[in-house]
Amino acid sequence: MKVIVCVKQVPDTSGVVAVKADGTMDRSSMATITNPDDMNAVEAALQLKEKTGCEVVVVSMGPPPAEGMLREILARGADRAVLVSAREFGGSDTYATSQILAAAIKKIGVGPDDIVFCGRQAIDGDTAQVGPQIAEKLGMPQVTYVADIKVEGKDLVVKRMLEDGFMMLKVQTPCLLTCIKELNEPRYMSVGGIFECYSKPLDVFNYEALKDDPLVDLDTIGLKGSPTNVYKSFSPPLKGASVMLEGADKATCDKLVGILDGKHLI
């Protein structure tokens, strides 16, 4: 049994959002993190490894610096990593990204007992489309918004969250599951894991490694092959500075009333 986990390096939205003059995001000048929902997918894979002894393979499409993120996940307990990186892949939307990741997963190999995990959605796009699209291109069943997983032989019994409740579903392997934060609490890196992570294998799949797959066509990948693209992105305007009043006495209340009255708010 093998578990393949798709992860993405995304801009840290708690920091400064950098935008280029042409309206596109300047990702190279922004702090990055591992997509939060993907960390729940990683934790789900590691828990299955502890129960079944399965191999955990983590795969990510991104620029070369994404290797650091993959090493951190190896330090958490994953067995090996694959970085899918090439200039030809740059600018891919969800459709093109799913094409490339599906080809990479096929190259890694999906056996009859294997599972593919993805996070529910990425915080930089919020589309929740890549996971389901990968499943479609691999021709495997999928369950989204998974909040609980139990293994029953070659079947998985999963709890799928809905807006007004949940569904209990049984799905056969191989299959793809997208995970939500309610599924688990991601673990931290261990000291031993940090020491071992650089001795674990990390492969790079570039365009040459994947070009023979029918899914990897220059007309359907990258910016050129993306049917959708971002028209414009911009930093939200800064809000006005706040005023803090200390104290809970009448004088403080009178001062607050005076400020609001002066602005004609009361």
C-alpha cells in the first residue's frame, strides 16, 4: 500500500501581498507556507502509515525553492518526495496543474491498494478543483471534504462533510480523497526527522521526465494551455489607523463620545 499526498507551497496571506505592475502576484518576494489543508492530508497519510506500514510519497508542483517545503514534510515522517518543476509548467491554472500532477502521479505509480490525498483547497486560489480534476484524469473514484477515514480491507469508510450534515461513504482503492482541517491536527517536525530528512530521496520531475505522457502537451499546460487566468490582482487598501482608549471610567466614556460626536457619527 502506498499513499501519495499532493501539497502546494502558497503565499503566506498573513504577511504582505506583493503585486507586480502588470497586476500579477510577485510570488518570489512573498513569504511562503505549506497550504494548511494539505498539512491535514499529510497528517492523514502519516497516521495511515503508523497503522498499516504503508509508504508515504509527497508530491508538489512548484519552483525549485519548494524543495525546502518538501524536506520539512519528510522531516514529519514522509518516506520520499517528488518535486514537479519546469518553466513549461509555469502559469498553469487548475486544469493545467491537474494535467501535470496526474502525469506525475502516474509516473510514481498507483497500485490497486493505493490512495491519493489532497487538501480541500489552496488558500491562494480557493477553487477546490485540482484534487477532483486529478481523480478524473486518473479515472479513479473520489470523495471530497473528508473529515474521518477508516480502513476496512481494500475499502475505505469516510465521513464527508456537507453544509447541513455529513455523509458516510464506502469507497474502493485506488481512490482520491480531499481533506479538511476537521480531519486531524497536523504534527510538528521531530528532531530526528530533521536530521534524517536530507538522507531521504527527493526526485525532480521536469518537462523531459513527463513529456511522453499524453496529459503533458504544451498546448494544454502552462500559461499558454490554461483556459482560465487571473485578470488582475491587487493589494487591498490600508485601513485607517485605530485609536485605543484605555480605562473603563466615566472620563474614558466621555472621551469616546467626544470623538464620535466630532466625526458626526452620533
